[in-house]
Amino acid sequence: MFSLVTYLDRVSIDYDSADPPYRQLAAILRGRIESGAITARLPGEKALQQEFGLALATVRKAVKLLRDDGLVRTVPGWGTYVVPGDQRPRA
């Protein structure tokens, strides 16, 4: 049986899906954040681009969704960090 983290690590972008790739990537990253697989710094944009085979603009759009939802914050020149659960906006 696979753990949630192992399953999320194996998730990939489905180009045949009705959901655009940036939304799929945001959902994958959201799942990793909520499961505790990512707790501090998000992987860099280039690393995400290579891992998922996406354009840089697509990765940036996915990270923007997470930022807009209050899950991450970006520090220019330093990276994008997970916002602690107790500091996130309530849904």
C-alpha cells in the first residue's frame, strides 16, 4: 500500500484533462503542502518546470494560484515558502 506522500510524488500532468496544466500543478503542490511533504520552501521554478515538463509561465501561474489562496508567500530573490497552517486564511 502506498502512503499519500508516495502517491503524490507519482502524480503527473494529464494533458488530456479538461483542467489546464497550471491548475493541475497547483493541485499537486497543494496536496504536497497539505500532506506535509513540502513544509518550508517550494522547489524552484526551474526545478518544477523540469520535473513536470511545463513551461516556466505555466509554473508561475500555478504558484500564483497558491499565493492567491494564501498557501505560500514569495520573497523576491529568495524563493517561495509555505505559509504555516495557523497563519493561512480560513476558507
